[in-house]
Amino acid sequence: MIRIIVEHTHSQFGRDYFRVLVRHLSEALEVKGAWVTELLEKEQRLKSYAFWLAGKYVDHYEYDIVNTPCAKVVESRDCLLVPENVVQLFPLDPDLTPLNAVSYMGYPLFDENRKVIGHLAILHDAPLHPTKEQEAVFSLFVQRANAELIRLRTFEALQERKLRLSTLISNMHNAILEVDELGFVSMANPASCQLLGMPMEDLEGSLLFSHFETESSSVLRNILKNAKNPSVKENSVAIRKELNLYNTNGQTIPVEASFCSYWINSELFLTILIRDFKELRRAEQRIKILEEDSQRIGNIASDSILGECPAIQKIKDDIQQVAKSNSTVLLLGESGTGKEVFAKEIHHQSTRKDKPLIIVNCAAIPANLIESEFFGHEKGAFTGALQRREGRFSLADGGTIFLDELGELPLDLQPKLLRVLQEGEFETLGGNRTIKVDVRVIAATNRDLQSMVKEGTFREDLYYRLKVIPIHLPALRKRGKDILLLADLFIKKFSKANSKKIFPINHEISNMLLDYNWPGNIRELQHVIERAVILSKDGHLHLERFLPHNFPLEELENNNHTQINVKRVLTVQELEELEKQNIIAALEQTSWKISGNSGAAALLGIPPTTLNSKIKVFGLERPMPQ
């Protein structure tokens, strides 16, 4: 009996061993079924590794142990033999009756700490009275099954940890390289391949030092040399180092590397965790640039284009078509017409919307720094260049760059911009390697570039390269009732920011807004509304204070008072007289009512106490009724 079972199981391991075991154990003992299980302690269930029943395997057998003879085996931690009437003894076991079980015998299986981890059991459809020989055989294979179960659980736990570790390393954003004592790469994760631009099969087996600049390679050689020191056999972590590596495109990438050396079977290995400083510095620079530009961007209407006039509707339609392409767009129009908002909308509707939008104001950068700002510089390229710095075009790689005030670009830098537009490549200031970028360019200007071309201050070839898709933005005065939409938007924005309740625009204010010429366009409208909201004390916008041609100085009558010329500078006495007449007009208009929403103080935008004080200072008295 033993020989038969051993012959069939000696070459099997793990789950395959259990399948062979239960079959031949059942056949050798001439019982209906046999099975090996794993105890799921938290769930209080038993899950079979293998179950042989009535001449065939039962797959995926799992059951609750409560009210079963198996529970007695687990609880008692000892063998249980039920020679007959097992159904009557365990009437709540749902599986015994369908299996026509009459008898049962089970043994617990333990781990190294004598904790129950499963069991091996047999059942039969007839009374079971095993001989001592059968019990000995069963006990022998219980021990063998116990040992195999411990080995299987250990193996599967190690495989699970290996898989988890492998998944963790494979999904890390940082590059990880393992090298042997000669400096050859023995293992790499996908992030390393992406960083270096190499397939895994080429990277593994390559010489580590070949991927780094000369100075960085020397640092790596010294670290590996020190790790080989026979006196240092313990695993050790080196200090972090800032290095420079090359990718397959020849680009220099600044990185931070951490090192861990360890010995396995007298073999030295060095693991290097590499963090890409280039992306980190790009991110830091992008954040800085976005912080610098956020006020300008936020100071225009909103993230989308607001307007209903025909000109704006046509531009919206054009943008939907333009955004889908990668062609250069040139935004033309007066200062303050919201070019950044339109550029932002083009970017957000494009396939590059998840990539950076870098905004550059060409007029705000000193002429001697503009090349460095555009294309970056190498360490030592000029006095004060203490480290390598990415330019705006590198930061915008994969995304969009918006060149505002392009008409201010120096003539000597225009050829480099033309090269980027045509070839998508440039060299950093002080560098000699060509850098390729994929950037969509949106440019804007309020200058007449065509006239500048004729004057020789703007390159003709650059002009035509920029003017692939020109979009002319209308002045605010030509947008009709869009002025009211924008004003309402600004009122809501600034009233919320200043925690003030502002009444809706009335007919009088609407006329003021529509009649004014708005030479500063949307920017001027925004500033006027902002001042009006901040200085409002009664919820009303007194725009007559802020619109130059609407202030009613010319309407004041002499009435035996000082004659005021609004076209000259006023004296202190004239200003006092002006204030006095303004207060009298407010008092007469409100029938000398001081307080309340309809009082003179509210009309003047001052507290009632202040108005009472000014009435006393000017010696004003309410006239007697006629």
C-alpha cells in the first residue's frame, strides 16, 4: 500500500502532490473520498488543495467548518475517527447527506509553530474500521502532507512577496539599477529604460559608467571601489550624490542618486536609486512661472471666452477648428483685449490640454536675459549662471507656449525662434548639444508686424511663419452689450473676493458702460469695476467717480460760488468748495435725509456721522419751508 502511494507521489510537489496523494490514498484505503485543505482562520472556512471523490476530482471545494467533523479536528488538534453514523452525529453538516457519508477520519496539519493550518481527511459510504496498518499508513502520509503543506505555503508566500516587490519596483517613477562588482547592469526597472531611452535588453548587460558624464562616472567608480573593501561586508547605504547622465538622444539629465551595496554568496551588488532632477526642476520652474503668470491670467475674465457679439462668436467657432491642429496661431488686437484668455482657450481645447501651457511676456524680460529665458543655459554660460537651467521651450515640451508681446522680441533672437518654429530644435546658451522639443506656439501682439517688417525691425520670414492662422480680436468698444456681460462677471468676482453685496447693474450704469470708449479695453473695464466694488459702501456702483468723461464737474453752476475750470489743477480752496456744493446737491436731492439707503450719506458713499460733521464744518443749514 505504501509502495503504491509513494510510487505515484515521490516525484510530485506542491498542489500537484496533493492531487496525486488524495487520489491514491483513497484508492489504497478503498474509501469513497479523500481531501487536503487549508484553514482560512479569519473566515472559519476550509479550502481544498485537492479533493478526490467517487473516482474524480472535485475542484474549488470550500466550506464552513462550523457543525462539521472537520471542526472537531481543528479544535481538538488531534485525529478524529467516526467509524459510522457520521450524519447522525453531525446533522447540521450540509454536505454529509448529499455525499452519502457514513464514516469519517481526519488529521490536523500544523505549521512550524504547531498552529493548525489545515487537515487531511477521508470519508466512506460504509462503516470504517481501519486496521493498525491502515492507520499507520494514513498517519505516515499525514506527516508527508504536513511537510509539503508547510513547504507550499512558504513557497507561495515568497512568490507573492517577490511579485509584490517586482510590481512595486516596476511601477516606481524613479529609476532603479542593480550593477555587479565590475559595473555591469544586472537588473533594471522600466523607469530606468524610460529615463535613458533604452530597451531593457540593451540596458541590462551594459556598462554603468557609459551612461554618465566623465565626472559622474568617476564618482560611481569610487563608490563601487569603496564597496569592494573586504572590511566592509555589511550592507551599507552611501550618501546621496548629484550626477549627470546621458540619454540616447545625447541630452544631459541631472539626477540625484542613492546607493546601497550588499553581498550575496560572496558576490557584491550595488543598487542605485535615481531621481530625475530634470523633471523635478522643470516642475519647480513651471510652478514658479505659473505663480508669476497666474495673476495676469486670473485678471482676465475667466477660463472661457465670454461674449455674444458676432465677432466673438466667429472667433469661438474658429478656435474650435484651430485647437485641433498643431499650427502656429497669431493673436492680433489692441492691448487689454484678453489675448491670454484666447490663448488659454485654444490650449484647453487642444489635444495638449493635459500638458503645460507656458506663458512668456517678451516685453517683461530684459534683452540680455531673453535668450536664456527662452532656451535655457548651461552652468557657467555667463556670470551668475551657477547651475544648469531649463528654458521656457523645454518646460513647454509636449504642450503649448504662449509668446505675448512678440513685437518686442529683439531682432538678433528672431532667427533662433524661427528655427524652433521650423525644426523644433535649439541649443541652450553655452551648450553645444541640439535639443528637440514638441511645442505648439501661440503668439500675440498689439503691434503692426507688417509695418515693422517694412521698417526692418521684424524678420519677414518669421512674420509669415507666425502668421499661419491669424485671429483678430475686436476692441471692447466694438463688442456692444458684451461690455455688460463682462461687467457683471467682474462684479460677481470682486464682490465675492471682497465679501460685499453689490446690486445688479441698473439702466443708468448700463448706459455709462456702453457710452464710454474703453481705450484700455477689458483690462480697463476690470480695473474700473474692481475700484467701484471696493469703494462701494451702499451696494451701488458709483461709476461716475471712475469714468473720466462722466464726472459732472462741468455741470456745477456758479451761484455766487467759485468758478471752477475742470481743465486745470484745482486749489485746496476750490476742492473744498467743490465738496461743499456736492454735499448740498446730495442733501437737496434727498430732502435733507441723512441716514438710510435713500439718504444723502449713502448717496455720497460716506457714513452718516461723517456727513453730519461736514455739515457743521461748512455751516450748512436746512432751508426753511416756503
